[in-house]
Amino acid sequence: MKLIHIILVLLLVVIASLEVYAQEKRNSIEAAGRYEYWSDGYPDRYFLYLQYGRKIKEHQLFFRINSIWRNRDHGFQYEVDFYPKFSPKSYGYFNMAYSNSPLMPNFRTAAEVFRVLNKGWEVSLGIRTVHLPDYNIFSITGIVGKYIDNWYIYGRPTINFLKDDINMNFLVEARRYMGEGTAYIGMLVLYGTDFGTVRDFNAIENSFGLETYLVRFKSLINLTVNTDLSVGVDFSGIKIPERGKYVPIIGADIIVRRRF
């Protein structure tokens, strides 16, 4: 075998090894920041979180520290997400969060099972619980979604049970994926009485039991093979019972994730 052939073979081996190595990135680190402007004299809110993720075989585990500032108050929340893969067409989502801050719920849990059906359909069914000092909230939720070419569109109704009251909210999201990666642009609309069951980084996560609306635009960009950048902006409102009207809110956030 000629020297040039040996070099070509070695180069192919190196390239293949690098490709396998790139596919075996099992750790990730993620950092995010968010700012919310509240009108009508209400204090603004600031969010930060830091997350570490680990892929264990086909399952994914995330540990996250959330923090929030409002006025001179500051609080932390400690959160764990677990995404087990049951089969090629079925996976789950389990969440648990704890905080001793009055700005966040004392305890929050979630469990949901997703199933991929034929012709691009996806459905799920799950429960959420939120535990506050004076009361507990139990929610039933799920999605019905469909992949259409480069689009993914889904709806998520949620029924919330609080003491003797039953409230609902409904969320619709549409994403258009760009190319073969995970990059996309999307729009999300939420309306109803929300109890912090929406996992997305939004303006309503800690405003329990109030009538809300939200219109959110977001995008995820693949900066490199292992680095993602996500940006979002939203326009929302929360109905304050004492005033009998919606308080407008404008929010913006940025999220950076690195796999290694």
C-alpha cells in the first residue's frame, strides 16, 4: 500500500472517530436570563437559571437552579427534569422543584407520557401539582400535535383543580424547523387561568390563579454543532382582581446551551 493510501485511510479513520465523538456528547450546560417589564407601576422581574444536563443511555437528566428578583426580594428554586425513553415511539417527562422563597411555589411536580403515532401525530397525557403555603393545585394536561413537513404544531389544554374551583387554559404553539438540525422559529399563544404549569420560560410561571394571556415569539439557532442560542420575546397580561383589568407585561430572554 502506497504512503498516500495509508494517509487517506488514517484521515478517514480520524474523521469517522471525530464524527462518533461528536455524536457522543452526553453532557450539557445551559444558562439563561430574562427581564420582564410590568406596567401600571408594578415592579419589574428578573430571572436567571443555570442548568447541567446528562444523557444516560437514551434517557436525559437535568439539574437546574432558578433565581428570581423583584423589588428587593430574591429567591431560589431547585429543580430536576427527567426524560426517560420507553421505546422508539414513547418517552416521558418527570419534574420536581423545591423552593423556600415566597416568590415561588414551595413544591412542584409533573409527570407526563408522550406517544408518537402514525402519520406524524403525537399525543400525551400528564398531571401537574403545585404546592403553596395556603393551598394545593392539581392539574391534568396533555397535547395533540402533528409534524407537517418542517412544521410542528400542537395544542395543550390544561384543567386546574383548586379547592372547589375548576379552571382551564389552552396553549397553541407552531414551530418551523430550519434544515436538518434543531434550529427553529416559533410562536406560542396561551389564554386562560394559569397555575404555573407551562414549562416554557414565560411571564406567567409564578402568577397562580390569575386570568392571563400570552403571545410569545422565539427562535433557536445552532451556533455550532454543539452550541445553541435561543432568544424569545413575549407580550402578555395578567388580570389583577383588585383593579379589574389586565396589567400589560413585556418580556425578553436569552438561553445558551453547550454540549460537551
